[in-house]
Amino acid sequence: MRMLSCLAVICSLLPAAASQAQEIVETDTHNMQLVADGVWFAVGNGTVYTMSNALVIERDEDVVIVDSHVTPAAGAALLDSIAVVTDKPVTTVINSHFHYDHAFGTQAFGDDIQVIGHEYTRARLSNDPLNDPTYLRSLERFDNTVADIETRLAAADDAAERAGLETELSFWRAHVSSQEETDPVAPNVSVSDRMTLYRGGREIQLVWLGRAHTGGDLAVYLPEEKIVFTGDMMLGRPSYMGDGYVGEWGATLGRLKQLDIELVLPGHGEGFSDLRIIDYVQAYYNDLHSEVMRLKNQGYPAAEAAARVDLRHHQDSLGISELGADMLTVQRIYDLADGVAE
């Protein structure tokens, strides 16, 4: 097994249950953070655009991963990084949810892989996912990023600045090119409420706690290690809500808090063991929904409501310092209330 670099680190995010985690293995594309015996939190290091985190779980004879990153190239990079920390084959991919930045790397793992996801996730990844509105908005955003860098490069005179922009442009062009190779893979095993994998000396629970970031978010829970991978259902801050169920999200997080957990590993950002963060985000979603519905019931159109939403009382806990809310989120809440969205 090839080790590129092992760094002894003091991981403040790790609770006592994960005290075995004493190292980060640096690969060409990832920082592989050991969070428990045989459990790795895979975070991209910026050389390939991964966009999301992944979880790597070793069993006696094979490996289970949760989420596969944003593109086939990112998925292939994850597979290469897994090979640095274990020579066991990857046999199973679990989708935390259907979004492109977590699920569109799965094809890199081959045709024989077992892919597990919620029934909702299977439906969304089976029904023309390349034309999903959230994905299409991302394509536009990345195309705009490339165009902006090209414009800045054309205007740049300084050699050092041009070199930096050329490197940045190459990075984003590679990502856009890999997007064009995407052939999304839907789960071939689906979950409605709960599934437990007991194979290979490891208990892995897949738990649907309710609608939140999407209609099919799975929490992947390791009860012995007291670790949960939450995808985008629970980040260390509010998540993207354009496909979410903000009015139900707080209750879903309430059920998450009923699990015996000491470490939360989110789909983006750092892991955390301060479980008060769940309380903060839960309160934010509850207040956001109540505030938007209050404004809706007063007759404000969505755009005006978005400008008026005031959640600045969450500044101390979540850093919310400005008046207003994301228009896409407010429109989503309006559409759900009016029965024109699912």
C-alpha cells in the first residue's frame, strides 16, 4: 500500500470515540482524514474539482463509499485516493441524495458496483437527471466562471497574473470537459426508510429521517463509532434550499439528534463534534419558514418577501448579518405552499 504522506495532526473536530484518528493521508487529489479505525473522510485538496466530501468505510474484504463527487474525473480521483489507504476493492456506493455534486462521479466505479439510494433518489437519477434544473444552473455557473477568467486573462498584462489565470482557466476547463462525459448512474438498490448493512465486521445504517435538503436524504450512521455522514441534510451552516423542504427540515433534524452521535461529517465543509450546531441550523430553518410564510400571508410576492426576510437574530450562532433571503429559496417555499412544486 503506497503512502504519499502521513501527517500527525491534532484534530479538534474529533470526539473521544474517534480518538484512533491520528493522521491525514495526503494523496494527489485528496486529504484522507482517518476519523475511526478504517473510516476515512475524503476531502478534495483542490487539484481536481470534487465539489463535495465523501466517506470511505473499510470492511473485512471490501470498501463502501458514500457519495462519489461531481464528475467522472472526480470519481476516478477518489478511487485512486482510496487505493492509497487500502488495497480492498470498492463494491458499494451509497448516495446521500440525488444532487449532481454528490452522485455524478459514480460511473467511474464501473458497471458491477452496487449503488444504494433512497427511492426518491433512484427516481430522480432515473428521470433525465442531466436536465434537472439545479444541474442546469450549475452548468451555466461553471460556463460563466470560464468566460470570466478568459476575459480577465485577455486584459492581464502582468506575467505573474497571466500565469495564475492560465492555471485557473485550465482547472475550470478540465472540470467543464469532464461534465460533458457524465452518464448518471441511478441506484440499483433502493431504501424507503431504513437499511442496515452488517457485512464484513461493520454495521452501517442507512436512515431516512424525513424530507430536508431533498425528498430522499439518507443519513449514513455508524453506531459503534458514533459517526454520521449527513450529506447536505446537515452542514455546519444552512444548506442550499432550492430543492428543499424548509417547513419539514427542522423536524428532520430533530430526528437526527435522536441518534447517538459524537461526530457529524457533512457533504461540504469540515466535520464537527459540537452538536449545538444542529440546534442552530434547525432553529434557522424553522424561523426562515415561519418568516417567509408570514410575509406570504400578508400578500407580499416572493421577490419582495425575499428582500424583507429578517433572520439577523441568528448572527451570533450562524453569522447571519444581512436582511433578506435567497430568492430561489423563498420561491421554493411559496411553490410548496401553493401546491405547484413537489
